[in-house]
Amino acid sequence: MTHPGFLNVIEDLERQLAGPMPAPIRRSKQKHQKKELDRARRAGYSAQAILDAQRRGRGLK
């Protein structure tokens, strides 16, 4: 049997993850996507293909 407080910790973490991302994390994620966009553009991918890949959660490698 698990400790009753353990489930509260799990639920709390799930709530935090479901909420909006803190600004610094969001900014670094946007910065990463922008770099990825630039790199892919230089490699000759179309903007739509890049955006589709980002929407799926995977960038173009």
C-alpha cells in the first residue's frame, strides 16, 4: 500500500504540469523553436513542414 501523502504529491505534480508554463521555460522553448526554424530553413525545408513538425512535438532533424 502506498503512503497517502504520496498520492497527493503525484496529483500536485500533475496539476502543475497541466497548468501554464512559467515564462522562462516558455521563452527557452520558443528560442529553441526559432533556432530550429532557422536551421531547417537554411537546409531548404518549407516553413509549413517545419511548423507541422513542431506542432507534432518533434523538430526536423
